[in-house]
Amino acid sequence: MGTTVDQMLAEMRKAKEIGADVLEIRLDCLRKFNPHQDLEILIKRSPLPTLITYRPLREGGQYDGDENRRQDALRLAMHLGASYVDIELEIPTIGIAMGERGLISRILSPKFGAYLTYGALEASAISAPGQPLAKDLWDLYNFRLIRPDTKVYGVISKPVGHSKSPLLFNAAFKSAGLNAVYLHLLVDDVKKFFETYSAVDFVAGCSCGIPHKEVALKCMDEIDPIAKKIGAINNIMRRPDGTLTAFNTDYIGAISAIEDGLRELNGATPAVGSPLAGKLFVVLGAGGAGKALAYGAAQKGARIVVANRTLERAKELAGNVGGQAMTLDEVASFHPEDEMVLANATSVGMTPKIDQTPIPKRRKSCSGWSWRSTHKTFINAISHGKLRSRKF
Ligand SMILES: NC(=O)c1ccc[n+]([C@@H]2O[C@H](COP(=O)([O-])OP(=O)(O)OC[C@H]3O[C@@H](n4cnc5c(N)ncnc54)[C@H](OP(=O)(O)O)[C@@H]3O)[C@@H](O)[C@H]2O)c1
């Protein structure tokens, strides 16, 4: 918030440009304040309706003076035509929760009857933890389309802020004309989450991410047979009777990305069959994503090796898909043949530490493995002694 009248006028114009409806003017932020002269300018020159706030120190503001003078200034603002005046009633009227967990209370304010929410002009102007940017409210969350009957979807995960799913789903909802919004849902305890949010429209369905893909399975009323076989889910749907049904689509997405990559590498056409058939397929990780990849590759006829930090989990998964288990140390020098496929399904390399890898990037003792990919979960295909990499 500006500290001079001129700065405030410039910010007002900027807020109008990005689509704001109402402008809050924080009189207590002004370094010098001449009530008659400044209020006249700020209210009359405002390009949008104004909400005049003159917040005292006791309310978390910056005004440290006589209370009568503060109230006189607010009366004057009303007289000069301010659309709204913040009178600090000291009773809560809109519940806004703070931090990343509280973001949903800000975005869903139109669903639950609040008449406004805060949006910061830019990242440097965020004045409370969890406050969204105004432009994200419109561009990312379709805020103006949210109504009391809007269905809420989201991705349940921890961490969750890195997920691009809201970008994808909200754009899709808007384009398909669906009355729905998709949010980042930072969830610590999946069971408690589904007990708490049990309405048919909240949560109407969700994606399930790290580290909940296996635990969430136990909270479902119905599980698709393939997801049951894999032992992990990534897609949850709430039926009209309130029950939850889960699916695993991770394996389809990951495996088809790898197949496309291999076809690109080998110049083969899709009709030839899966390029994974007969290949040695090494999965790093035995969590939700590792299970999906191992299952998917085995279905395509690949020979599976599972390497994991915790060997016991690698053994269990390898046993389920008829594969071989080993530790991450062992796999770093494992090179029985060329043209193996290596899939990283550990959480090592996630945003923001995208340069980290679960096995060393280069091993001089081993001519086979080297590491070139730099993003999140990635697939490395080794072909003709050369390394290529692909994200999924
Ligand atoms: N792009 C996509 O669509 C997509 C889809 C699914 C998953 N993913 C990504 O896949 C990754 C795994 O997700 P998940 O759901 O499978 O998680 P998860 O169930 O929590 O499993 C995590 C896996 O990472 C291993 N791991 C964790 N920290 C490690 C470390 N410091 N060193 C070595 N191994 C470590 C774990 O080994 P232990 O068994 O020893 O604990 C386990 O195998 C995440 O990065 C996730 O974002 C991406």
C-alpha cells in the first residue's frame, strides 16, 4: 500500500487495470495526512468505488493518534462520497484463515456468503500469510464464477503448492462451462480430511498426491480393481450418495509417456506394439508412484527391477510384479545390458530441489547410467549408449 496520495492513485489505476471491483484506501499508511484535501483527492479521483480504512494500532493498523480525529476522518470520508467505510466493529463477520491451509477460506468466500475477499496487487504487497494475488483469483481460480452451488475439487497432497493441477483443471472447467473450482488442498491426515469435508459438493472429487496415494486407499468405499491391484490411487470421485470411489490413472499417464519417448527414440510407429515389451525396466521408489509404474511396465511385458531406500518395500513391490529388488546403492552400478529404462518415482528431485537425484548423477565405475534430467519425476531411457530423458 502506498504511503503518499500520489502512490495510492497510481496503485488504484493498476488495480482497475487488472480487474478489481473495489479499492481499499488505507489512510493509516499515509506518511502525511491532511483529511480534507487528501480525502477529496483520493475519493473523487478513484477510478472505482472506495473502501476507506483508517486502522488504529490496536487493530493491527498504523494509526497512533486521537480516536476522535480518526472517527472524524471516517465521517468526512462518508460525507465526501466513499462507497464503504471500515468502522472496525470488533466482531468477526468474515472468517479468513491464515497460511497455505487457509487459502481455501479466501478463495471460497463467494461460496459461503462472504461479500469480499482480499487479493494482493503483487507478491511484494502480500500483507498476511496465505493471501492470494488478485490476478490469480480471476485468472487461476475463476473467482467471479464461484457461487454457493459451485462444486469444489482439488489435489490433496503434502507438499501441495508446487502442483500445477489447479491451472489445468480450472481452465478445463471454464472451457467446458462446469460450475466447479479446483484448489490446492494441503492435507496432513487423509482420514480426518474426508471425515471433515464430507459434503457432496465439497469435496466432489480430488486428485491424490504425495504422500497419500497408499493411505487414502483405506478411506474409500469402492476401489477400481486395477487401483486395488496396484495398491495406490491418484483419482477420487464422490458419488451423489456421498460415497467415495477411487482409481489409478498414474500408470497410464506415466507408461504412455515412456512409450512415446521410446518410440520417438527408435522411430517406431504405435502399431508395432509396446516398445517396453521385453525391456529391463528399473523403478526407483516403492511408494504410490513406484507401484503404479512397476504395475504399468509389467503389464506391457517389461522385466522389472525395483530399487528403493527401504529394501523391504522394494522386495514387497518386486514380489507383486514378478520382479527383482535391490537397494539404491546397488542400482547405481547395475548395468547388465544396454537399453534399460530407468524411472525415478522417489520424491527426490521434487520442486524446489529439482537438481537432486536418488542415485549419483555419474558413476565413473559404470558406463551405463548417467543423469541428465532436471525436473521432478522423470524418466531416463538409455538407448545405444546414449542417455535421453523425459518428464511426466
Ligand atoms: N507427475 C506426475 O503426474 C506424478 C504422479 C505421481 C507421482 N509423482 C511424483 O512421484 C514422486 C513420488 O510420489 P509418491 O506419491 O510415490 O510418494 P510416496 O508414496 O511418499 O513415496 C516416496 C518414495 O520416495 C522414496 N524416498 C523418499 N525420500 C527419499 C530419499 N531421501 N532418498 C531416497 N528415496 C527417498 C521413498 O522411499 P522409502 O520407501 O524408503 O521411504 C518412497 O519410495 C513425487 O515426486 C511425486 O510428485 C508425479
